[in-house]
Amino acid sequence: MPMGVNKVILIGHAGRDPENQSTAGGKTICKLSLATGEAYVA
């Protein structure tokens, strides 16, 4: 399956410092907490 790129722009307040992790396959994952004041429901 071909891989694509999705772009997201989020504006808000960081809840804590980002946490970087690596998977067993060598990919990098960044976990973060973000507080926003608006909601969107599709």
C-alpha cells in the first residue's frame, strides 16, 4: 500500500513537553498534549 502525507495545523497550548519514542521498526513517534478552545465534528 502506498504511503501518503497528511498535513495538519493545530493551534493551542502545550500541556507538557513532547515525548519522542522509537518503534522496534525504527520509526519515530512524538506524543504531545495540546489544549484548544474550539471543537470540530465531521
